[in-house]
Amino acid sequence: MTRLFGTDGVRGLANGPVINADKALRLSEAAARVFGRTITGGGERMTAVVGRDPRASGEFLSAAVIAGLASSGVDVYDVGVLPTPAVAFLTADLGANFGVMLSASHNAMPDNGIKFFALGGHKLPDEVEDRIEDAMDATPDRPTGAAVGRVRPFTEGAARYTDRLLSSLPHSLDGLHVVIDAAHGAASEVGPDAFRRAGAKVTVIGAEPDGLNINDGYGSTHLDKLQATVVEAGADFGVAFDGDADRCLAVDASGTQVDGDQIMAILAVGMKQRGALAGDTLVATVMSNLGLHKAMEKHGITVKQTAVGDRYVLEEMRRSSYNLGGEQSGHVILTDVGTTGDGVLTGLMLAAQVASSGRTMAELATVMSRLPQHMINVKGVDKAAVGSNAAVQEAISQASAELGVDGRVLLRPSGTEPVVRVMAEAPTAELAESVTARLAQVVQAELAL
């Protein structure tokens, strides 16, 4: 049976078979049951924080989640539309037993999702998600009378979250002109407000959510409007969030993209210079560019690698007490401030590095040189056989020997479909494409279903 939870909660077409009002109700009842048993021992009254992004479907889905929680005896702080990291922060700040965020992140508007945060605002381990899924078929706990949960609209969430971000900034943003693309998403208000309060002049695009336009031509997956606006406005740089604002990408004054690897490199070097980088170590996934590794080695910074997914980055950070990690996609985690990827925080810290260094974003981005990277998704193959097929392993060895220390190859089975992702990095784009194409042919021939 297919697991309901993916790498970041439950996600799918809103009102479809995976995400609908009934599933949302049952998931929240199951979560109340599991958290009630594991956290409070079943004898204390629980509290939960519930937030959402501005998707139209979030209105009825959050109502279903809140109904499931309150009918299970959980008191609810309804924080409304806020970024995912704000919900994680408020879960900890309010001392709630758990938090719930309704969002499909960077996905198009028709999708939605439900993710849970444990005590302290941390993402759940797989085993707890599995227990919640199993509990969906159990009889829910439904108290009566005064034991039912109460629902309280909580309007102070944005201010509390923004205050926390600003208190962490190492330098004001006075004198900077920043363009912010909020993806018509959850940070449409708090993102620009945080930058203005930090001292920046702010030009805003993609900040008029109507429930239907989230991620539609704006945000971190559509940088063209941000690039054009930065150039037209003569701004110092621009930042783009995704729909729930847990990721951030940037562009410099000329409109050139600064991706998640470059952002992590800039922050890592700046934090090390301030003596603030724990263990002089950055945590990144196997998909981060080889150029990041080379740049960090040059600056005396160790890179620890994890599987793809910000949850795995965070697990390694917590296990080893590191305080900076993230993904090429722009999920950047700064655990001195938050418990999850935070686009607004990342943008503020990046801006503070520009302001404190006196260098432009383009100059800071030269800290690393990206190696050309090419990837092919090989479909309809036995992804489980990648590691055991002799011909595939021989092809990987030959390609790795050809590239030597100036490149690398990576074959990664998809977590959700019969697909193997074949990736190569090399000194030239032509070589990266050639190596990837040859490996993809071997995978297709050897592992075809």
C-alpha cells in the first residue's frame, strides 16, 4: 500500500482522493490521538497551532483540520495565513503540543497539503507520521461537554514571527534597495514588512494573493519577473519566495540568478568570519553542486552530505549540532533562529551580508563557481536495481573516472515513481550532457520494466 505521507507531509490535488475535507478531518483526529498518547500521556489538555497559505482550498481544509482537532479535545490557535516557518516558530513560541500547516509549497494553486510540526516546531520523523496514518482507521477520541477543544483566532502571529527574525539580524539593511517577489503567497505581508523594518527600501511584486494566483508566474520557480523588476528599478538585488515562504532564491543587480548553493556559500563564509558557523560545517544534500564543495574547502569549511530533502538536512544538523544547512532549491535552515527552512529569514540574512560586507550580491556570489550540471529522468525502470546491476555500476565507474576530480555523476531513484534521476557535473556543459546521456541509455537498457 502506498504511504500517505511523502517527504514533506501529505500533498495532492485539493478535493481529490488524497487531500479533501474528510481526509483533513481524519488526519487531524489521528494526530490528536497520537500526540495525546505520546506527548501528554493522554491526561492533559493539548494545544495546537494551525496556519495556511492563501490558496482557496485552504479555507475549507483548515476548517476541517480545526474541526477535527477541537472535536478531539485540542485547543486551537488559528493563526490564519502565515509562512510555514512562522507556524513552526509559533508552535514553539506558544508552547503548543504540535502545529499544522496547510500548503502545497511551490505547487500550483489546485494542489494543497498538510504537514505537522511536533513539540518545539520540529518536523516529524517517519515513524510518527506512520503512527498518524495508522490511527486514521481507529475510532477517534471525541470528548463532550467542557472537554471539547476551543478555537481561538490568534492575530499576533505575524508580529511575533517578524520580531523574532529581526532580533536575529547581525546588521541593519539601511541603504539597500531590495525587490521582493512573494509568489502571491503566505509571505505577501510579512516578507516586505520584515525588510522595511530592517531598514531596506522595498519594491514588491507578487504580493496580491486572491486565493487563485499563488505561484502563478511569480515566486522562486518563476524568476523572470523578479529579474526584470530588479533591473528596471535599479535595485541592489531581489529575493523570491515560494508559496509558503520556506525557500528563497535571489537575483543580483543585473538580474543574474543566485541559487540555493550560492546563498549557502555566501552565508557560510560570512558566518565563519563572524565565528558563528558551528563546527565550521555546512550541511547540504547530494544534489548540491560540486562547485559548492570546492568553494567551501577553499574557505576551510566542511560540507556534510545528506539525502535529498530538507528534513534529512535538518536531522543531520540536529544530530551533530550544526547551525547552517539547506538545498540547492533555496531551502536554507538556520537553526540558531528557526527549526525549518525559512525564505524570509534567508533573504534577510543574505541582505545583511551584503550590507555588512559593502560588496554587491554579484561580488558575493563569486565565492563559488557552479559546474555545469545536467540531469535526465529515466522513466519506466526498476529503480531498486540501480545499486545491484553490474552494467549500470560499470558505467558509473567509467564516467566517474572520465570526469576525475573535476566532475561527478549521481544516480538517484525517485521516492514516488519508477524513475531514476541521472545527473552529471563537468567542466563544460557539453561534457555534462554527453556523460548524462550515455548513463541514461545504460539505465534504460538494463533496468527497463
